[in-house]
Amino acid sequence: MSEHDNLPERSSGSSPVDLSKGHVEGTGGLPARFENPGLPAHVHRHGDDDDAAARRSERQVAGLFVLSMLATVGFAVAYFAIDKNSTVTLPLVGVTNALHVALGVTLGLSLLGIGLGAVHWAKTLMSDEEIVEERHVLRSDDGARQGAIDVLTEGGESAQIRRRPLIVYTLGGALGLFAVPLGLQLVGSLGPLPKNDLSTTLWSTRIGQRDGKGGRKRKLMRDPEGTAIRLTDVTLGSVFHVLPEGINETEHPLNEKVKASVILVRLEESKIRSQRQRDWGIDGVVAYSKICTHVGCPVGLYEQQTHHLLCPCHQSTFDMTDDCKVIFGPAKRPLPQLKISVDTEGYLVADQGFAEPVGPSFWERG
Amino acid sequence: MSTETPARSADALRKDDDTSAPAKGAGAVGAVASWVDERTGTAKGFRYLMRKVFPDHWSFMLGEIAMYSLVILLLTGTFLTFWFVPSAGHTVYDGSYEPLKGIAMSEAYASTVDISFDVRGGLIIRQIHHWAALLFIVAIMLHMFRVFFTGAFRKPREINWIIGLTLLMLALVEGFAGYSLPDDLLSGTGLRAAEGFMLSIPVLGSYISYMVFGGGFPGEAIIPRLFTVHVLLLPAIIVGLFTAHIILVMVHKHTQYPGPGRTEKNVVGFPMMPVYIAKAGGFFFIVFGITALIAGLVTINPIWAYGPYEPTQVTAGSQPDWYMGFADGALRLLPGFLEFDLLGRTWSFNIFLGAIALIPVLFTIAGAYPFLEAWITGDKREHHILDRPRNAPTRTALGMAAISFYAVLFFAAGNDIMAIKLHLSINDITNILRLSAVILPPLVFWVTKRICLSLQRRDRDLVLHGRETGRIVRTADGRFFEAHEPLDAHTRWRLVAFESNRPLELPEGSDSNGVRRMGAAKQRLRTRLSGFWFNDRIEAVTPAELAAAHHRGEYEALEAAAVEDSHPQEFGGHLHGGAEEIGTSHAYGHLEEEKSDR
Amino acid sequence: MSFLAARRRHPAAIVLVLLLGLVVTGGLYTALAPKDAKAATATADDVKAGKDLFLANCASCHGTNANGTAAGPSLVGVGAAAVDFQVGTGRMPLTQPGVQAQRNKVTMDATETKQLAAYVASLGPGPAVPATEYTNGNGNIAKGGELFRVNCAMCHNFAGSGGALTRGKFAPSLRNIEGKHIYEAMLTGPQSMPVFNDTNLSPQDKNDVIAYLHNVDNEANAGGHNLGNLGPVSEGMFAWTIGIGLLIGAAVWLGRKAA
């Protein structure tokens, strides 16, 4: 059944006007709709009748083109003549690199001269009488459509598609599968499988470790200097940005930093609300993963008085006195804590790796 | 002095098209043209193209801004490839920018700093490229809004609407890839977040991330891979789709706003040769010129100030470029409880919804809209005359509601900047925006629809009673009237040249034998949607109504036309020929379908 | 320069010239005005005068013995540096309570500040006002930039333009701040800001950071107006207002019939 059957009645040209369901008795012989009155009369421009105005336009257009040429020359002069370190003070903009501004402005004027001139020419001197172009229905006529169908069916007949289904099915199968080798190569070779890479950090290994045995605990090192931190260095209210010892000797330091970055603060022990947190720190000095559990930005905005840790990317807020639980924003999970202690020389070291995966959530973390 | 030539009907004008005889190939131009034509036969097509007519309206130039920005991007982008080194390989900066001397960084970042400071004029090209990218997507979106609100997506242009949407989506990805290439602190943070987005994808997340980055983040593979995507893969697809977009515009011929002489069967405007060659060609230089001026005077993406990407560093105000703002804003608004552990797996909907699902969902809805509207109206005709947005109140209101939702997400991405600049609490801003994302769209829908309906009523009023002249007439019996000047036929046509869709009537749910008809439920849905779309509507003034308004004693007709539920309109006394007594209400022809019809 | 010449008669020009004059005068004054060579050792008189100042201006919140009240923290042990920072930047005495004390008009002169600092320093050991050799900004700009990005940029933004913290608090802009005050802020950790003691950032590190920030203040904008150095938000705003506005303006002009 055609959709047209359900079309509301349209007040198109021929049907009588419907002024709200019969309240109007007839239309008094008036047409149902207004007629298109046709194009309005052409209003002449100054330049159409006044030769002086036209000549003025001509001069303006030429002037703009000349401006463009001058600006182009200016660009070349600026390019060669202005020292790349010289500066210029401009109103509003301030002290600015002179070469850059000169190149930008001359290039802009050179282009604008052409553009403004051409448009001004078109507006004032070219004919501005509107022209009508006819549209034609897009659909092909029935003969052409039938012709196209005939070509298809005849071609099919000639190829014996109907009589040789075996060929059709096997071709379908082959075409359906031909992308598999290409896809396999791409998907298979783009990158390694994640394995447990997302769940481990450099902290879970030890310095000088062989076959998972021996070695000593990694020290907490200042970022970026790479110097070890004594417990006594971390005074109340301090914040240290920390990386594991030996991170620059790894194969991919950046990849390790993404996961192993840590923030270290000292809190008044009485303010710490979680026993676990107290136990994993030392004298109120606690270390937490600096990688946001939302999408992985470094969470470095530590408010010393409220002990809130804010992520600058999406404003997830963590409470450092309460095991870094989320108190605002889109993150769900607390930041994992790094268990630390002091070695014989008084330096802070990590006892073990993080107890759970750091950073953004992923499917397998469970 | 301005003068007028006599009015001509649309048909009469067409005769002029054939009057100009083809120019005799004179001199060198003729010789070259003849040489080319004998080998290609392009003269016919060339002549057709040169006579092609384009209607003049500023809103039709939005697409051209996008097109020219694309050309600028291709041009400046090619320049940049000559100096940019797409490598994550490590190096130590040794260029002329003092604050980075001796800092370890990637070759990609170092070469971008070199382009900015040590390649003469390199920074102007880089900044033109980046500004053009921002303006490119601004123009695409405004162009899309124009197309939507004027109904230009209707048959036969649905395919082009979808191509346009695809282009926008590709432009977003292309922009993000370009933003990420310099490997500065800001873009690196963006890539880090993008990795977090990928990880949130259920089941495949970590595999996708390890494939894209060639291992753990950041690795060394992503910069060269993004480079290929940014300079080869996506530009090729974008240029291809864009070509199809333009060819379809040529095939369909341009739409036009309603107006005297404009019909569904013609297109009125100026010919390609010479007017649009000059105007459109000139406009390319204007767009390029303005972009160059901006690039010369206003810094964009000062990567030298951000510093190289280090995973442990971050800057306050880490935002993506504006076109990705809505997704970033969605991430800031989505609450954390949307992440949960179930069946031993982590479901991170707080990230997945905003970063991964949002874009495809929004684009699918936008892509489906033309087909939904066509199904509801059952309209299978071609449309070349645009709707004035007020004449499609529900569509306009839906569009504005969608834009308001987008705007909330968009502003949410700048919540930290708003907080410092307006001295507000970032938490309050976030919570207010969370609320706004839910209540603003319906509110905007309602307000927009009301505004559209009142604008339509004002149009009717103008047609029925003419323009207020400000001339006060006092009658012999001491009553005051303001004289109204009737509209001339050309002005009036603009206000009455539209059709108002009516809601569908629900057909019988069952046939005479009491058997439910096939598809009745579908039909009911369609009827209900049609009611939602078209129950509130204003019809165009008909000649009969105008005549009625002009003749005293025929107010019944008007009154009948003004059925507004239980609010009967009052009508003031009119002077013959269109005048209105001061202090009386206007006569609107307001039609609102009675709800009991359904 | 043709851009400037063309606008020399613009009404805004005189305003700009006046502004420029003021800035230059101010700058010269700051550069040439006599300075304390070093925070001189405090005398008993200073402490005495400082105590009077304290009782008059500070005691209502910090308590008569500076032990703190509900309205203000204890000042025992905060040191002279904290006083020099808070009073020297006009944050204290607090004019109106709010989520955080903001940079304000300085109400005490250098001598008074010194006396007040001497009094607070006498209450308990705390960081002293730094020596100028570590606050003059003659450090390594590049090193300072790196330290800044690790320790400061996440709150104060890459160019020290400032940033938002939770619940209306914010990290203030660091543009055009005296080196001494930057140093003191790192040393004492005022309000929300954490402490960066000398074992975390050595005095030389701090001077490097100051050098970096002073370079941000003084370096020419390489690419034109810096839009406040706020990142993509201000760029997007520019594109959506002035950028597309100019282009649409051109389109409207193009589509309008000539007179």
C-alpha cells in the first residue's frame, strides 16, 4: 500500500482552501493559494546609470589589486630584511616577533586585496540581474530505467548466473573472504598483545634482580632530577613528584613513567583515616600512584590544606587522608597506594609493587 | 539614481539564457580552447558549467568557508611536511629557543619547535594551518546547522546530508590527529586520555590500545602512524567525499530561499561566469587572507610554551581543541558510579559513553533525521525551496534542543577556565552543567517552538493587516486608528509561500472483519509522531483570508480561522483597506489542531 | 610598522600611548628604586615595632600571641618568609574573608613588613626571607622550565597563567611576580599550595624556576597575541567569535546587493 494514501490533504493549487474544517463557506471564487508574483523588478545600482560611479568602482577595484601587489612586495622585503629575533610592540598584541607579524600581515593583505577587489568588481560592475536556471526532475525516465534493468538481466543471462549457482556461491565465498589476509596482517602485526603489561609497573621489580630473585628495593627518586629522597626531606605539607630508581635505564622509559609515576606527601598521622594507609606509609609519609584512574592524566594538583588531589583533565578529586578515595568527578576507583619504608641509609624505598593495576580502567582488570 | 526595469515573470527570464551566442574563439584563447576541445570535447560541459546559476545568500557561503579552509589546510599542510619529522625518536634540543635548550624531547617535537623558530616564516604557515583547522570545523558545523534548519536535507539531498556528516566526523578525527602530532605536553596528555578511552571499550579495549600504539602507551609507533593517517589516509578520504559532495550539489543544483520568482522548478541567482567566478574565487582569497591575518596576529597552540610530552607532567587547563570539547565535556560530567565490576570484568561506562559511544550516537541520530521526518510526513516530493526555520517549528525546536545539549557538553570542557575567569567553584559549575544537560534541551525545545509559532503569527498578522505606518488617523466619532499599509505582492509572497504539514489521522486499526491490520502498530507510532511534529501549527494566509481581513462584516471567516482551543480571539474594528484600532488585539489566524482528534 | 602608522590618529592611540607611558614609568621606577641589599638582621627594636603592628593589624584573627584562633592559623614557626610573602603581596592583612586570600593592594611599607616579619620570626624558628642571589632570576631558564612543568604547571598552567582548584579555590597567575615572592611561596606553601622545601627544590632550583617565569613575562610573543596563554579554550573562543565573525561578515557583504 502506498504511503501516499495516508498523506494529509494538502492545500495545493487545485484543492479548495480549508479554513479550519468548514468554518468558511466557500472561498468567494478566490484561488486557494497566493500566486508566485514572479521576479521583482531589477533595481539599478549607481554604477548602472552613472558612469562616474562606475569609474569610481573601477578605481576602487584597481586600488585593491594594487594594494595586493604592494603587500606581496612587502612580504618579500620582510622575508629577507627582518631579523628573525627582532621584536615589535603592537597595540593590543604586545611585544611580538616582528618577522612573524610582518609576514602574516603582508600575506593577509596580499590575499585580501585580490579577494576584496574581485568581489567588489562582481558586486558593482558585473551584471547583477538575476538569472533563472530551470531544474529537471532527477529520476531517469522509465525507458532508461527499464534499459538499465535489461542490461543487468541480459548480462546475467549471458553469464548464466541462474543456471550455475555453484559459481555464484563460490564467488560469493571468495569475495567474502578476500579481505581476511589483509585484515589479519594488519590486526596481527600492529601491536603485541597486552598480556599483563597494564597490570605491572617498574615498582614490582627490584634493582639488580635476576630471574625474579635477589636485588634490592627501588628507591623513590625525585622527578626530574633522579635523586633519592630521605624520609626527613619530606616535611609536613611537602609534595614530591617521584619516579622509581633506574627508570631511565629501562628499554622504554616513557612507557614505564606512564605507569610508575608516584606522588609523595607527608600528612599529620592523626589525620589519616585508614589504618592500611598508615601502615603502608611511614610517619605520615604516603606515596600514591599519580596516574588518574579515570583516563590516565597525572593527578598532581595537591591542596596542602584540604589534602585533596585534583586531576586537571576532568576534575576527579581524591581525598589523600582517606586512602585517595574519589570524592568528586568522573573517576570511580581510588588511586592505588605504594607501600614504602626506609632503607638503612635513611632513603625511602618501595617495599613492593602496587597491589592493583594503576591508571585507567580496562576490561580485564576485573 | 536607482531606477527599475519592468518586472518580469520567471518564465520570461529564461529566454535570456539562450540569447548570448557562443563567443567566437578569437586569437590565442580561441586557439588553445579549440586545441583542448578537439581532444577532450569539454566545450559543452564547460559552457554548461559557466552558465550555472548560484543563488546569493550569505548562509550559502558557510560551506564555501569550509571548502576554502580545506584548500588552505591542504596547501599549508603540504608545506609543513617538508620540515616536520614524524618520529618519536629521542633527541636533545639545540635550536634557538632558549627555554628549551638541552631538554630531552622527541624529534617530532623538536622539528615543530624548529618550524616555529628556525624555519623562516615557518610559524606563519603553522599558525595558518592550525587556525584554518579550527575555522574549517566551525564552518562545517554552521553549514550543517544552516542545512538542518532550512530543511535542505530533504529529498533529493539525503545522501549529501550523510556525506556531509561523514565529512564532519572525519574532520574531527583528522583534527585530533593533527593536534597530537607535535608531541607537546598538551597533545601528549590528549593522546594519553585517548588511550584511556580505548581501554574503556568492553572486551577489546586493551587489545585495541596495544594495536594502535604498537604496545604500551606511548611507545614509539603512534607519531609516525598518526602522521600517515593525518597526511595521507584521512585527507584522501576527505577530498574524495568532498568531491562527491560538490558533484551532488552540481547535480541537484543549489537550493534557494523562498521568494518571488523562486519555484521548485527553477534556481534564481547569478551565473558562474563571470559573477560567481569573481565572487567565489574572490572569497577564497578573502578566507585565506583573513586566516593569514589572524595567524599573523594571534598565537595558536604555542607548543614551545607547553614543553615536550613527559608522562609525569601536565598543565592546568588541559583541553583538546574546541571541536573535541563536547566529548571531553561529556567525560567531565559523567559520574563515576557508571563504572562497575561485573562478572569479574570492569565496565567503564563513565568513560565509554562520553569518549567512545557519544560521537557515533550523535552522528547516527543526525543521519537518521531526514529519513525519520520523511517517514512521518510521507512526503516523497523533491524540495528545492528552503524552509524558513520558523515555518518548521518542531524541526527547528528539535535542532535547537540538540544544539543546547551539545553546548552544555562543550562548555563543560571549559569548566576549569570558567572557574578561574568567573571566580566560581568548579564543583558548582560541574553540577550545574550536569543538571543543565538534562533539563536544558526540553526547555530549549519548548521555548524555540513557542518563538517559532509567534514569529509565524506575526507573519500572518503582517500579511493580513499590512505594515504599521505610524500614521494615526482620527475618525469623526473620535476613535483613533493606526493606518496600515498592505504588503506588496512580492513581499507578501515570502511570508505565504510555505506549506504547513498537518498531523496524520489515525486510520482504522482493524478492517471490517475486526482483524487487526498489518503494521497497525507502526502506523500508530507514525500517527503519534506526526501529532508531536505537527499538532501545533500555523497555516499560511490564503487569499480568502486576506480578502476577509480587508472587508468589514466578514469576520466570521477570520474567527473561524482562529481556533485556539478555548481562547476565542477578539477582533478590533478595522478601517477599510487595513487599519487597526489602537488598543485592540490583533487578529491572528491561529490553527491548533484540537487534541481530541487523536 | 605601516599598521601602526595608519592608526596613529585612532582614538585608542592616545590611550595606548598614555598606558605605555605609565608602564614605562612604573617599570623604570621598579628597576631604579633603591632596594634593601638583603634582609638585614632584625634588631630588638624591629621585633618590638613588629609586635605593635601585629597587635594592631593581625591579632584579631591570629590571636594576641599569634597562636591562632578559629579565624586564622597559628603563626608560630611560619618564619619571616611567610610574612614577607603574605603581607608583601597584599594577601594579609585580609580585607575580606573568602575561600582564599587573594593578591591585593599592599597596605604595609617595606619597613613595616620587615618589622612584622621580625616579630613573627622571633616566635619560633621558620624560613627566613631569601637572599637576593637566589631570587634574582639569573638561573637556568630551560632547567627551570622543566622543574616548573613537573612541580608547578599542573596547578598554575604551563605559562603560569593560573588554574582552578576545588570548590572555588584557585592557583593564582604567576605573571609579573617578584622573584622573592615566588621563592617565598615555594618555601612556605601558602594556603592550598604545598611546600617545596630546600631538599625538594634547592635554592638554585627555585631560582631556575624564577628565571623561567621571568622569561615568560619578558619574552616576545612569537606568534602574536597570546590569548592569555590559557590553551585551546581561548583559541576556540576566538575562532567562534572573531574568526568566524570576520568570515561571515565578508560573506554577508558578498551576498548583499551593491548600492
